[in-house]
Amino acid sequence: GAVKTKPSDPTLRFLKALTLVDLAKKDEAIELLRELSNEGFVPAVYRLAAELNQLEDEKKKAESVTIYKRYTELEPYDSRGFRDLAISSDNANQLVQAEAAYRKSIELNPTEVDGYVYFIPFLIMQDRMVEVRPWLEAAEKLKDDDTDVFGSVIESLTGLDDLTYAEKFAAAEPLRMNTSYDANLALGRKYSEAERYPAALRLLQTAAQLDKESSEPHMLIAHVHRKQKRFNAALRAAQQAIAIDEYDGEAQYELACA
């Protein structure tokens, strides 16, 4: 109703576009966001880039890089724009632009840990491991008690098809590996999926020792044992998981299978 009353109001049209997104009417939303962007309505520029970047169409993903770049020119002090430009440029293999944007994002918001967590994997994937340590240490100085920077980077790297980057980073930081629950759990899970069971078991047992209140490592240990037909060991691990969290459905499943 408000849009009909004030059909040219950019804020109301922007709200309409967001509603269309929520209603899964992506094409209509993007068309309206594009109109608003062309009119210079800055919030629509950022949102248009984000919506295009989520599509499967590679041409539209590539277009999002251009639109993020435009947003950073319109809002040169918003670190989010540079962060997202960096990620989309990285995905498009525009590495020079990606690195500059990662660095600018951190420069604009040097106390935000996420900027470092995005940039460090970029360096690792460029085989620039020697440059990683200062950025890692800088991020760790900023972290609160609940943030495991090293573990977050390992988790990011285990999301790649190629596990060698996560393995190289883990090997380069043995002391951090010894104390990071998140890193051991993430890499242990991936080794389990790859049927590298002895390595998975070692990492998952370390994770279980590092966080005795988490049922997840025990559930995964049960899975590893079950896959190797060690059913008694699988039973014990699943029961340990359930003793910690009786509502762990995956642990219940592993118990039933074993």
C-alpha cells in the first residue's frame, strides 16, 4: 500500500525488493534492485551484488564483482564492501583485486577478526605460508575468549575440495593444532569422510580431550569405528556421546547402527 501511495520513494521500493527476496521471487527482486542501483540508491547497490553472487549463473556471479566494486567507490569507508569484493573477486580468480580488497577491509576495520580469517586462507592458497604467521598473531591478539582464529581458518580450508591446504597449515602450526578443538574436529571429520580412518581417529580423540563437554567428537569416533567394523568400540564411543548429550540424534543413530 505504501509503495502505491509513494511509488517513487526509493526506501519503500527497497523494502519491497527485500520482501520479494523473502518470498523467493528472486527475479523480481533483482530487477527492482537493479532499477534502484541505476538511480544511485546505495543500499540497493550492495544488496544487488549480494543477490547476484548467490545465483548459480556464472555471468551473474561475475557481474556481482563489478557491482561490489561500484559499492566500494560509493561507500569507501564500509569494510563490508571490500570484504565481499575480496571474496567475490577471489572466487572469480581476480587475485590482485581480491588481495587489495582483503587488505583494505582489514585496514578499515582492524579490530574485526573475520577480516583476517578470510585473508589468511587466501595467502595459504597462494602458497604464501611465510606471510601467514604475522596476520594470524595479529588476529589472535584481537580475539575474545570464544574465538579460535586458527581453528576457524582450518575449518575454512577443510571446505575446499583439496585438503592439502588445510594439511599444510596444520603441519606448519603444530602447537596450535595441539590446543585447537575446532581444528582437530574439522580435519578429523574430513579425514573420516575421505575414509582416512587412522588419521581421523587421532584427530577426533584429541578433539574429545580438548572439549570434554562436546558429544560431537565421540559421535564421529563411533562412526569411524563402525566403518571399520569395530562394533564394540563404536558402541562405547556412541554411548559416551549420549552420556554427554542425550539429545544427540547422530550419536543415537551411530549407537543403533553399531
